[in-house]
Amino acid sequence: MVETIVCFKHVIDETELKIDRSNNRIGFEGAKTKISDDDKNAIEEAVRLKEKNGGSVTALCVGQADAKKSVKEALAMGCDRARLLIDPSFVDSDAIGTAYILSEAIKKIGKYDIIITATGTTDVYSGIVGPALSEFLGVPELTFVSKLTLTGSKVTADRLLEEGIETVESDLPALVTVAREINQPRFPTLIQIMSAGKKEILEWKAQDLGIEPKSVGKEGSLVEVKSIQVPKSARKKMIFEGPPEETAGKLADVLLKEGAVK
């Protein structure tokens, strides 16, 4: 029986974002929200471990009231219970602050064998939360995992490297950050979605976790985001005139010169 904790993030759907070309800023107004795509791989792997080894899965999410729909989706995917870490002081926490909040929630939960997160999230992809969480908890960390196997009190993982795959082993408890290549997340059925409403969801605030409000949020963050902008780009708008065989040659020369083709 394996007790698994999976951490995920409620994010803005990047396909819903609008760009104001007059100032190269991103417009978030009216954009829908969702579970980060990478985090769905983490949830899927946690559920697969339960299906193979028995036990249960607890889902953790730091967010506000609108994150409840993502929490319910995680439960519909197969998590057994969820904890929404919600408090005004948590708003605008950076990656380290988020990892700290998660670590205090995990300490409150107490018993666990393995913690699973994504390598990053689709909104920021800092890749910091998983490593920072392992440091706060003092457990081994296995990163960029594309294959995961539990045997007794040990975990074996294949890690994706730039030039190949590295197989590593660790004692439990441990923290694992998974890559997208590890699985294909499932789509919950209607019955699973309806059943998710009967599963346990607890809301924990800063006071419940013993967290000093000034240590998290914007005030407690080490990183401050000043603005989010789109990289400036401009088309060269080159026009080639003449017969097709001549203009094709000119176009090929320019593409080669610009490095667009080799």
C-alpha cells in the first residue's frame, strides 16, 4: 500500500491569452483557467501508482476559490482526497513561497511514501517548486522522470537527460518530478466526474498550517514580477518580383543567408 501526495497548480489557459501589440503586453482578462497540462501527468502517474500498488492519493493545490474546479477535476481523475491551501496571504507567493506552503501542508498530513510534482507548470515553468519542496521536507529528489517503478521501500526512475536516459534508485519517502513523456493523462468519465463531488476536500488556511502570513505572498517572496511582456518581433516584408524561377532563387538565397534553412 502506497500513500502518494501529488501537487498541482491551477493556471490560466495559455490558449486564452490575448496580446496587445501596441505595448507587447499580455491580456489576462476573460481567460479561462485549468490544471497545468504538465501537472496532469503528475496526477495521472500518482493514480497509476495507486492502481498498481494499492494505497491512496492526496492532491494538494495552492490557490484561491476559482481553483476548486481544478481540485474537483483532480479528484475525478482518481485522487482520493484533496486539500486546497487557500488564504489571502498566499496570493502572489513566488516558487519558494509556494513550496514552503506545500511543505507545511504535507507535514500536517504526516504519513506519505512518495510526493509527485511536474517538472514545471505551463504558466511560469520555473522548475523550482519540486526541488525546493524536497529541501523543505528533507527527502531525496528524482527529477525529469520518464518512468517510475516502486519495489518495496525503494523507487526506481528513468531520468531524461540531454544525451540519454539515466536510471536511479532511492529509498522512500522521496519526491519525484515527472516529465510529460511519462504517460498520457486520462479523461474522466461522467460517472467519475459525478463521484468526485462525494470525495473529501478540505480547505487549509495559513493559521491551519502554522504559517506566518508575512513569510509568504508578495511580502515574503524573494522574486517580484514587474511585468509580463511578449518578445518584440517584426516582419522584414521582403518582396521578390520577376518570373517564378528567378524569384524562387532569390528567396532561397535570402533564407540561407538568414539561417532560416540549411
